[in-house]
Amino acid sequence: MEQPSETVARQAKKGNKMNKAAPAAAEKCSKTDSTPQRPFAFLTRPIAKRLTEVVPTGDSCARADRCLSALQSMMEWLGPQWDVQPFGSFANGFGTFHSDLDVTCCHRGNKLDGDSQRIAASDLSNLILPMIRQHNSFSIVEEILGARVPILKLRFENVLDVDVSCHNAIPVNNTQLLRAYSRMDSRIKALGLAIKLWAKSGGVCDATKSNLSSYSFTLLVIYFLQVHPDSQLPTLPVDAFEDGGKHERDERVIAAMAGWHCSLSLAELVARFFAFYSGNQPNAFVWGDEVVAVRSGARTGVQHPSFYQLRGRHARRLHIQDPFQVQRNLHCVLGESEEEQLRTAFSDAWHDIQSNCVPLALRSADPRYQPSVTDAPVSPCSVKHDVPVVPTSASSADSWLQKGAAESWLQKGNLNKDLNIQENLLKHLVIQEKGRSFSNCSQAVGSSANSTKSGGTSRTTGSDDDSCNESCGESSASATLVTSSFVD
């Protein structure tokens, strides 16, 4: 593990700069992607805008640093061998400003024997919890001491959700491995974030609802990059990130991180990702037989001897092997109907892209970046969407208005940034295309405007379960989001 001072300082001073790399990668591709010779150029701007919306702010990074520093100060009272390590999306390079902070308090060099769950629960309850109760910046949301991985759910400065575990070293190793991949190239970070946003917005990412966790989606992204013939991402040695390893200082890791050369743009990688997992293309992912194995980075069937320890390998299901706990199959949280929904979502996204349409779940939450009526027709995915979609044809406008979706959508705060833009779009749809009265929509816009002036913005609670806390690696923690495009 890294020294605490290095970890805290890096998250505070470099975190904001690192997290801006993903949207920068998307914007960097825009000039190249906009040429007629470059395929999938229509994806570039929407993805760039979507990533820009979730870049962690300087304030959020500074707040996380203050939280880590406060926790580290508490650990110093317990002795010099106690340490605080962040893990999950905040620390692995694939985080957003929605991400909560996952940390574990460890006693360095102490190998737990026997009932590790009982020891962790005891140390949380008897050593750490009393100090947190005395700290003015923390409030206790929930104590989950009976879980397989005991957790204290906290809120720091009434803003940042924090999950504190104890002696929970495995997700720290996972985090360091993913962070190394995210640092290899800005397109890796950007692709991972784009897919995570797509999955959450499409309702197929939330382990608490029998879907995959965002940690699993990150592994799907890395595995795709490793095995696809057009990307061939080098495989980092997992043992370099285990306890006692040199991590990114390992010579093998250094060589691999410097050795990736890929000419594809971010838009092309996004398109190939969906084509790969849709199962409808040559050399596509073999659902039910192939194992997503970031550890090996090779396409291998589930019957291969290297997967004999993998739980649930005989089922015709999606198989995702944890890079460090090789017996752990991350499909254990995935319900059967949710798995079918996920396969449909991949196929629908690829179908949309083939039709020169941006998948709905990849679009910006800001209505200023929604496609106008002059854009290519929209082919909606069949996955769940909690935010009604702005209609792009006369028939869809008619159905949209009849269902009362317009007023509901406007009142959810989606027009708070610019009322005039959406009002003009609605006028165009309803008056010019349909020839109907705009009185109902005008009332809806007026209602939204009044709500905006009075501060009545609707908010939705989502989760970023990227932290490997429970038996299958998912910690659900809430984050308050403006609009509903980032819901689980």
C-alpha cells in the first residue's frame, strides 16, 4: 500500500487535473472525428459534453482531501501503524463529481487470522466510531456492522457521502490496478466514464437492484480494450498490485503503460465497445461461454482450466472474473431478467449507432445539447429511462403531449439552465409540424419558470457502486443529482 501522505496529497492536488483528462480526450478527437473520412464522428460532441458535465470540481476534490486528512488524523491517535486508504471510483481514475468516497482503515503489516469480519466490526465500533462521533464535520448516516464487510456510512460537511470499512485491503489493490489502466491513455479513462454514464442512465448499473456494479462495467471496458484486434491494450501484471508489489513502479508495468499505440478515436472505441458486447458482429463477445478476464487479458472459454475455481461457471450467464479473487464471479449480483435487459441495452445501443443515432443514455442531461428536429431520427433504446425524451417528430410530439410528459419533464428542473431554448423547440414541434395550439406547453414552461424562481428544483438520488465492499464488490452510496439522467 502507498503511504497515507502520498495518497492524500495526490487525490487533492492531482485529482481535479486527472479527472479533466477524459472530456479533454473527447474534445481533442472532435477535429479529427468531424472529417467525413472518420467513422462515428456524430458521437464525438455528445460524448464530450456528457463527460464535461461530470468532471469533479476543485471544491469536491478539496472536500475529499479534507475528509481524508481528518480520518488520517484520527488514525494517528490509534498508533503509527494505522493508515487510511481511499478506494473505489474516487481513487481509481474513473470517478465523477457524483462519486462518494470509499475508505478503509488498516493496520499496516497486520495479517488478520480467524474471524476477520468480527475483528473489523469490533475495531469500527470500539476504536473508530467514538472518534467520528466527536468530530464536528462528520455525521453518521448508518452503522452496518453485521455485513460481510462492516461499513460506517457517513456524511462529511453535510455534502460528501463516505463509506468507512476496516482492514478491507482487497479493494485497495483493485483500485491501484484500475488507476494504472486509467493513466495509460486519456481515452481509456474517457471510455470507462462514458460507458459507466451510459449504464447508469440506461438503468442497467446498480448492484442494489440486481444489476452489475460500475466496477464490473469498468472491467468490461478494460477487457474489451485488451482483446479487441483494433485496440490490443497491454495487460498489466496483477501481482504487481498485490500486497508487497511495486505497483506502477514495477518494470513490467512501466513498459506496458508506455507501450500502447492505438489510432482509434474515442468515438470509434465507443462504437466498437457496443458492437463487441452486442454479440451481433464477427469476433463478438461470446455471451455465456467467454469470461471477462482482465487478469489474463486473453479470450478464453469458461471451461479453460484457469477458471476451474470460478463460481457459477457452469451457468450460461455473463462471466466476469475478479482480477484478484479469481474464484469470484461478478455476475453473482446480476438477476436473470436484468441480464436480458443488459443484453438488449447493448444491442439497442449498437443498433442506434449503426443508424447514425446517439444512444439516448449517452446524451447530455442539458437540453441545450439534445438533438434538434433537423438531426438524424432518433431510435430510442428499449432500456429504462426515467427522463422523458424530447420528441423529434410530429407523431411523437402528439403522444408526448397527450401523456402529459411535457409538463412533467419541464417541472423536473430540466429547463433551469435556459428556458428559451426548449420553448423554441417545443414551438417548432407543435406549431410548425403539428399545427396545434402551444397554450398547454406555454403553461408548462411558465410553471417550470416559476418553480425555478422559487428554487423548486426536483432532485434524484443515485448511487455510484464502484467500491467492492460487499461479497460481490459493490458498495451503494447516494449522491444528489440535478435532473434524473444519472439514475440507477
